[in-house]
Amino acid sequence: MTQRIRPGTVAAIALLLAAATGCTGQQPTAPAPSGPPAARGAGSQGADGPRPFTLLAAGDVLPHSSVIDQAAADAGGAGYDFAPMLAGVAPVVSGADLAFCHMETVYGKEGGPYTGYPSFKSPPEIATALRTTGFDSCSTASNHTLDDGAEGVRRTLDALDGAGVRHAGSARTAAEAARPTILPAGPGKGAAKVAHLAYTYGTNDIPLPADRPWTVNVTDERKIIEEARAARRAGADVVVLSAHWGTEWQDEPDAQQLELAERLTASTDRGRPDIDLIIGTHAHVPQAYEKVNGTWVVYGMGDQIAGAMINYEGAQDPRGNQSSMGRFTFVPPAKPGERWKVKKAEFVPQWYDTVTGRAVNLNASLDEGAEHLREVRDRIRTVVLGRGADEDGLLMGK
């Protein structure tokens, strides 16, 4: 198997977030059967008035060549099937009223060729699997968004549209880029409207298309706040920001993550916070959750799907296949126009088994007797709680 190591990149722009870059990985294989995902969460049911809802967010979907090979094997020679590798976490994803993923890569042409690191072009069948798993929207702003130029972005968003998955962070037209992504958190008049924003620290030094500078959102504090306020004007009750940021292979959030989280969560308009939740990706390892200025921030969820990961020392690093899923229960305000608040905050520890090619809900597996996974689960918990989130009520869920 070929070792894959990403050279570091730093994007430094005034009021922008910078970070080291890289998506490393090696190859596994081995198929296994999987069952269908569970039905949508009970929070989607209720009276016509505003009602609570649960929002789940998961980490990077990063299809290295080994992951693509696994999907081909699971399809039995008829294309690519990524749903089996996600089936183990599908009950958690589909059990939420609204679920967000992070689509790290862009899609290649129908029939390929498809590639892993360093310039990713993934099978578009991933979009169908994400919808089957229960995801409603994906952030598509990452350091790999321009791996295949504007055409790669177009193919990716076309495939997500075709599968019924909304998206935020990249765009095919200027009009699309200017329009906030707003989703209902369940059916009926009582469903909250949730805006999904997404930004990346950079694009691996690939310049934005000169005639299409809006193709991907590059982190700009002013732009984030402007989009959040535009989403409020468009009717959003809750604004969620997907932030592709941080330093790869670093368990601790870096100074730029901490500073930007502090500023964004402190920003208000008419007494109401502009951002209600920040969910982070990119570091390839789990990072802490923290309540900042009364707003939950997930600095990094880790990789939900990725090949066997090689760190900057050239060693396979099991942390690259560990992650958490964040689950937040929002409740409506006592008065119209006030903030929707998080009543319950949870994290669900997850592991991607590169031998079987399956995402594993660690707590559910421990219930079934997989005691060898306890050490992995406990390490994720230690990192997630590393900044005292348990004191603010963060719980470990299943």
C-alpha cells in the first residue's frame, strides 16, 4: 500500500482562519453485510407550534482509494455502494430530526476514473449513501473543494441534489452562492428553520477561479456574520456553521480556532447571537467540545470515513479513524425572536474499522460485547471533554 502524507499549507488572511493542510491515508478492504437505517427521530412529531428538535453533525467523509475499493467490493462489481460502511451509525444519524455531514472531496465523472490522495475524485454514488444513512445536508467547503476545479464542484453538487441532500459551502453560480441553505428540522408548521453555513480556511493553494470567485467559501469573519444575518432575515431560527479549520493531527484546538470561535460566538445582532452552533472538521483527529459565550463549539469531530491514516512522522496513526458525532437538542424560545437554546448536548464516539471497512458506533458495540473497543471509546471521551465540556452538561450518548 502506498503511504500518503500531505505537505503542510498555511493560509494567512486578515480575519481569516489559517491551518495546516493534508489528508493522509493508506488502503484496507473486506466486505460485510449491513442492515437498513432506522427511521427519523421522534422530535419531528408534535403540535403545530414551535417544537424541540435534535441536530446531529458528523465528521469528514474522506474516500481514500482503499475506501473506494471497499465500496466497489460492497457493490459486488456493479458500481460503488458506500451505504454498508455507514450502516453501523445510520440509526444514530437517521434518529435525529436533522443531520449534517462533511463531504471533504469532490466527485469525478460517472464511470471514473476515481482517485484518492493527493487529488481526490470520488464516485458520485457516495451522495446516495449519505442520503440512505439519513444525512440531510453536507458542508462542501474544504481544502479539497477545488481538486478538480469548478467542474468537480458542479458534479458534486449535481449528485447531492439528485440524491436529495442539501449542501453549503460551494456553489455553481453566483446566485446559488448568495442564497443561504435553510432546512426545516422536521415536517409541519412547527418545524424550526435551520441555516447551514460552511467555510474552509483554504484550498491547498489552488486559486479560486478568476471568473468564479464564489465557487467555495474561504473563511472570512465578516462574510460569515453577513451570511448568518442574511439567513436570519430569510427566516432561520437556528444558524449552524461548519468550519473547516485547525491543525492536522493536533488533539488540542489551535490558537486560530480558539480566537475565531471566541469572536464568532460573541457576535450579536439585536441582542441575539449570530451563530448558534459551530461544528468543526479537518484535523483528522477528535478534538474538544466547548461552550464559548454560551454557544457550543465542536473544534473537530475527526474523520467519519477515511483510509488507514499516516501522520506527519510517517507512521500509521489510529487517531485518524476515530471521531465523534455531535448531537444537540434545541428548544424554542419563550418569546418569538429570542434565541433557540440547546437543552441537551451529547457526543457519540465513533470508529472506522479499516479492516472491515465499517463505521462503528462504539457505545452500541460495547453493549454487544466488543470490549476491545473500550480503550478507543475512552480515548475519544478524554479528548472531547478535555476543555471541561462535561461541566457545561455535555453527555456521552449512544
